[in-house]
Amino acid sequence: MSRLPSLAEVDQLGTLLTTRVPERYRDLNGHVNVRGHYDLHMDGAEAAFMQVLGIDEDYLERTGQSSFSVAHHVQFHHEILVDHEVSVHLRLLGRGPKTFHAVTVLANRTTGEIASTLEFVEAYVDLTARRSVEIPDEVAGKVDAILEEHRSLAWTLPPSHRLGTSRPD
């Protein structure tokens, strides 16, 4: 199993968002609950689609295409407390003709630890047909360039169970 990266290593990915954890995520145990982790990951993933891949409202209106989640797997590594400063980062792991595989990393800037990771697979879809279609060159080129950059990093993340961009044979 891979070790967790340091914050300096995660920062090589760029930062999608940085925020302080709000009170509403506190649970009975006094730390941030599952929903809080998940919401923070999803806020980061949404920022990635818009800022990094260019899949925003204008893109959807122009193309009629987007992506749908196929699988998500959250792994919790260290707790977060309310008012801790956290950041979210994206690492692309793979791409198929109609899918891509990535992970968001929730870093606790206050403690210097990786709080959790959310590994996911997205299918690229035509919103009229509501079916997966091949990722167009406009998006595939961005994904492939980032994949090349991310594959050159000297560190990895602990994998979740079997997620990827294609079905097993």
C-alpha cells in the first residue's frame, strides 16, 4: 500500500479550493462527519470540472454534454475538526474512450495531514440521449495533458478497491 503524500507533494497538483470547515459538519464525536468530508470533496471536484477541464455551464449549453458519476470511494485517513483550514486537490489516474478516473485529496492545512481521499470514475455523457459517448478531443486533450503531468510525479496515493476506466474482462 502506498504511503500518504506530504502536503508539499499534494501541492504539486495545484489547489482547487481552500476553506475553513464550518460548524454544520461537526458530529456527535466532535469531528467532521462523513457528509462534511464528502461535501468538501464534491466542492473540489466541481471546481476541477469547471476550472481545469472547462466543463462549466457555458460548455454544457454549447455542447449538450457533461459527465455523470459512475463510482465513488472515500477513504478516511485523519480526522478534521471544525474551523480547521482544508484544501482540495485533484489527481487524474486514467482515461478510457468514454470515462476518466481520478481522486480528490482533502488536505488538512491546520494539522499538515491528508484527511481523506475520494477516488471516482466519471462517464462522459450526451445530455439529450442520457448515454455515455466518447470524450471529445477538446476535453480529452486537457485530460491527457494533465494525466501525463500527474503520472510523472514521484508519489502515489493508496488505491481504493477496483475502480478504473474500463470494465474487467
